[in-house]
Amino acid sequence: MPRLGCARATHTGGTMNIEAVIAQELNVRDAQVRAAIALLDEGATVPFIARYRKEVTGGLSDTDLRTLEERLGYLRELEERRETILASIREQGKLTPELERSILAADTKTRLEDLYLPYKPKRRTKGQIAIEAGLEPLALDLWKNPALDPETEAAKYLDPEKKVEDVKAALEGARYILMERFAEEADLIGKLRDYMGRNGLAVAKVAKDKEQEGAKFRDYFDYHERLAEIPSHRALALFRGFKESILRLEIAADPSQLAEKPAENRCEKLIAAYFEIRDKGRPADAWLQKVVQWTWKVKIYLHLKTELLNQLRERAEEEAIKVFGKNLGDLLMAAPAGARVTMGLDPGLRTGVKVVVVDDTGKLVDRATIYPHPPQKKWEDAKSLLADLGRRHRVALVSIGNGTGSRETDRLVGELAKEHPDLGLIKVMVNEAGASVYSASELAAKEFPELDVSLRGAVSIARRLQDPLAELVKIDPKSIGVGQYQHDVNQTRLVGALDAVVEDCVNAVGVDLNMASAPLLARVSGLNQSLAANIVAYRDEHGRFARRNQLLKVKRLGPKAFEQAAGFLKIVGGDNPLDASAVHPEAYPVVERIAAKGGRPLAEMIGNGEFLRGLKPADFADDQFGVPTVTDIFAELEKPGRDPRPEFKTASLAEGIEDIKDLEPGMVLEGTVTNVTNFGAFVDVGVHQDGLVHISALANRFVKDPREVVRAGDVVKVKIVEVDLERRRIAMSMRLDDEAGKKVGGGRGDYRTDRKGGQGGRGGRSDRRREPRSNTAMGAALSAALGKKRGK
């Protein structure tokens, strides 16, 4: 993992002071970090610590705690590796005080490995073989005294028994000895790495005869850009092109190396200067210059090239994972429509539209299949059936999946609503990404064993309108489709990061203990799949939970799990009104003190903002519960069980705009942001192809990060700037005064879609159920932005 800041490693008694390093990076006190580490080591979760242990950590936020947790793991691994290296070198009898000090001062794994390189057990090298042949004195003599004649000196070391049969072999052996010594000098490697990190360029060329096969990578057929400036989406596009054998990928040490005949190699000059090798016309100077060149080309360059490309990939992956996590968080925290009877429609053409009705708790109460579209064209019959279902079950919302046939189905429901205003139907188009993953899952099969897979998908589409968070937690986050090159990044890191996002979102909202599914419960602080299943089993056997402390009767749910989970599990209509709030049971005595001092029963305090604002949190603080916790308790009493998610609203899709061919430059439409990348935002205006609002067209000001302006799920107005029917690309602007037809920023590659990654467009789906492919920003951006930026 790359370092987050420039904190220097501090050591106490030979061991890195991890707490001090992290405290410096987070700009907080050592004591805060020490307390947080102690809680994490005891098994406390980040959501629990952030909400219920503010006094202990000095108010560290969940973001700080996530960073702390990650850095703690990295630094502890660093310490373990440090001890292993010290033991290895000590065992070899080569650990000098100076070397030990350098190893103890190393603050990254890279620096540590540089120092260990000369002492690392390795296979017999050509340099070692040359040393065994007695050639080390020759190598050192020529290096230290270039006035010596190489061939004359080499003739003194001929030994056929040791395979040094001639002068050439002797000088070659001496060269390998110096090459290996030079290439293992940690400080030199560090200087060269820093130089290339600042000045190096990634250079891509199209592989021979791959122009046609790799047309989607054409922006990289003759490309170079500074390593330090390559954005994550371009870096990952480069690596994908290389992996698919379309591109050849190299590193140039600096811009001067791009010339056909570079005048000099700055890295070779750095090596020569480091070892005080100068060309003064002496007999051995030319030979030493060759040693330097070979050291660079054969030893150091290949090593640093691999390392720098890996660093570029890691940096790009970290950024892609970060973007994915932010988009996932926005999607999970999207506004819920709430507990209303909902009809879910999974559109299809030949196979029909699958229809389900779920009640206000999400329970399936009815199902059907209608065939309003070609070839059956039973339009009126379909409306009649939907009207009957709507009236019979008092449907309030109609959730329409955005797959093939969605706009036609949307028009059907629109006609129904106009012809039957008494039904009061509100239709909403929802992103159906991942619905098929859920419908084919073991969970869906267990919940609906008799239900057809496509009907299960319709249930998911209905429920995700009622409560996106509760439904989407049932789906692997990678299948929700709001990532950028998600299949190209480190999957372990991706899963860990996304799981943390889901955990934070679930616990920020809280969970209804009597309504939540096992997958949702499993995401609650302190719980896991096994405990969640036990909670559901207990609920099925004993009925609704009436009190939070009943959780202690659940199989294998002990005091520690109860402590971590209880505050996030809510009971509506239970014996104790506080159980419906985020007040932790351990703090109930504080509420009792507030009630006693205020002379009001709990029922009169809850929701009474005027009364509560007249009290001072400090008057009720004690050694266990400080002012921050008491302040949080007041906020909960004023608005118990408040939902941090925004108010529910939907985009009004324009009538008659159903296909990309219906779009014209200059149109101003309302749409929903489906994905936000580093280069802009993708917006769904209901034409089965998301358009791109480039970062330069998001606002009438400079925008560094698109998420400053928009987030996934936002409803926005956009102007159509350009429509490319051939490549199915739509350029949009949120600056509504922009001229239609005038190109907005970004390279053409910024519109490229990622078909290989399983992301993208809804337009290509056959009636046979599968995930939407390319173009829905669920990942349409994923292949993303192959915009070419020329190096300077």
C-alpha cells in the first residue's frame, strides 16, 4: 500500500512507533490513535467506535478510523518484515550498526527491500561465479584505479580450471561483479526511482498487425504521458491493452529518451556520478562506462520498469476502488420511497413483462406476465390487468426496470395512469443492475423456491424502490455496476473496500430488527452471516422482538456482539421507545437522568425539541458518557430513528424521447446520474444509452472532482450537446447555456465503453435474462475514457 503522507518513521527501542506515525499522518494526537487501536484489537468495529466511543477516541470520524485501520495493517506488516530481515542479516553475520540503523529508519516496504537486496538469499549469479573464480580483485582494481589497462590486468587472472580462459572472459566476469554491486546499492536505487517517478513516461505502441483487432485502444497506438500525471482510467486502459496483447508498454526514464537518438541517458549519468566514474581518457574509463551502461540496461532499468509499472497500476487501482466505493455509497444511501405497496415490472419484449406486487413490507402478494409489446402486442389487455392489480392491492408506486423495453413499458404505465387517475399511480424508472444476480442466487431461491427467475428479478426491482439499501445488500457489490475498471483491479482490495462501504452505509441508517433480511442483518456492526441467520430463526420461532435485550437469547449472540450491534438495531413499536432510536442501551441510564431532572416522562421528551434544546449536555455528562455522547442522545430524542438519506424524488423523463435517435442537440432533459467517474458523470435520460457530462461541463466554474457537483442517484437537468449515432455516444452539459453542437472538454476516449468488463449498455440485451451490458454508467465508464493525453 502506498504511503498516505510524509510522516517519518519513529522508533522506540528498535521498534517503529506505529501510533506516532499514524497520528502524524492523520494530524491527530497519539492518544487518540492509541485508543482507537486498542478498541480495534478488542474486536470493535469502525461504525461502533465512530458512533459510540467518541470520548475514547477524541471524536475520530469513520473516515479517519478506516484510514487508521488500513495503515495499522500496513505498518504492522512492515514491522514483521523488518524483524525478519534483521534476523536474516544477523544470522549471516553481516549486520553492522550503520545497516541496522538504516533498516530501522526505513518507513516503507520498498525502502526496506532495497536495503535487504544485497543480503537476500538468491540463486548463484554470474557475479558470484566470477567472485568464486577469483576475479573480484580485478573488478575492484579497475574501478578504483582507472589508470590501469583492463586487458593487461585481466591477463593476470587467467585460469582455465575456473573457466577464465582468456582476457575477454576475465573482463566479463569483472563486469558482472561490479554490475551486481552497483545494482544493489540501496541509496542509488532510491535516487533513480525518485528521478524516474518524477520524470519517467509510460510509452505505448500498437503491437504488430493488431490495429484492427485492437481498434478500441487506438488512442494508445502512439502514446506517451508522464507517469506522475496519468489518471487512473487511462492507466487501467493501458494495462488492459497490454494484457490483451494489443499494446506494447515501456517506460522512458525521462522525455529526452523519446528522441530517435537520445543525446544522453540521465540515469546512466546518475549511476556514474554515484560511484565517481568519470571519463578522463584513462585506459579503464571506457570499460567502466560500459559497466555503467550494462548496469542500467540489464539490471536496474528492468527492475525499476517493473516496479514503476506496478506502482502505476496500484495507484490507478486504488483510485478506481475509491471511485467505486464513493459511487456505491451514494447508491446505497439513495432516498427510499418508503413503506408503500409497490408494483415491480421487469420489461421484456418477446418474453413479456414480468409483473409482481409487493406490500408495504416488501412481501410478495401477486404476480403476472403481460405481453404489450411485439410480437404479441396485447397492449389493452396489459393495461387492463395492471389496472386490476393496482386497484385490488391499492398500489402506490410502479417500479420499472431500465432494461430492454423499459421506455415502451414506461409509456404503457403512463397511459394507464392517465386513463385511471383514481389509482394514483406514481411510476419510477429504476436501475435494474444486479437484479438477475439476485434472482439466480441461493438467497432468492430460498425465499421464492416456486417462483420463476425473471419474476424474482421483478421482486428485486420493486423492493429496491422501497428501500435501495435493504435490497442492494443482497447483491455482490461488484454486480451493482457503479465501478471503473472493476474487473481489472485487485479483487481482494476491491472486496474489502466495498464491504467497508456497505457496512458504513447500513450502520449509518440502522436496521429494523423485526423486518430486516439475513443479508441486511449480517452487515450490522458485530454481526455476521451466522448470527444474522440465528436472529431470523429466533424471530421466526418466537415472533417479533419486543426489546433489544432479547437479542441476548439468540443462539451464539453474546455480550460482545450485543454491545457492537444493539445501537444499530431498531425496534419500532416495542416495549421501550428508546429501542426505536440510535441511543445505545448502555446509555439508557443517561436518558433516565435527563427525564428525572427535566421532570418529564420519556414519552413527553421524545420529539420535544424545544424542551431538549433548553438543556445543557454538560449537565448530564459523567466519566463514561461525555458531552459528545450526551449531545448525540439529545439529537436522537428530538428526532428518534431519523434517516440520514435524502428525500425521495425521481426524474421526469420526457414523453416521446425513448431512443438515442430521438435526441437532438439543444434539447434540455431531466435525468438521473447513474455513475460518477474522475472525468465526468453519466446520466440516464431514458434512451437506453447513458450520456456523458464531461467534468468540464458540470458547472460554470473549475471542477476538480465531479463529486463536488453530482453524485450517483442525483436528478439533474442536462442539455444535449452532441449525438453520435454510429458509436452510440451522447455528449451532455449541465451548463444549460452551452451551445448545442459545440464540443465540450475531454478526449474522444472519455466516451469509450467497457464491453469486456460486463458493464454497460442496456440496449443490447436479448430477452434471455442477463446483466445489462455496456453503456449504463454502471461501468460503461469502466473501460472508460481512453482519452489520449500527449506527454510534454
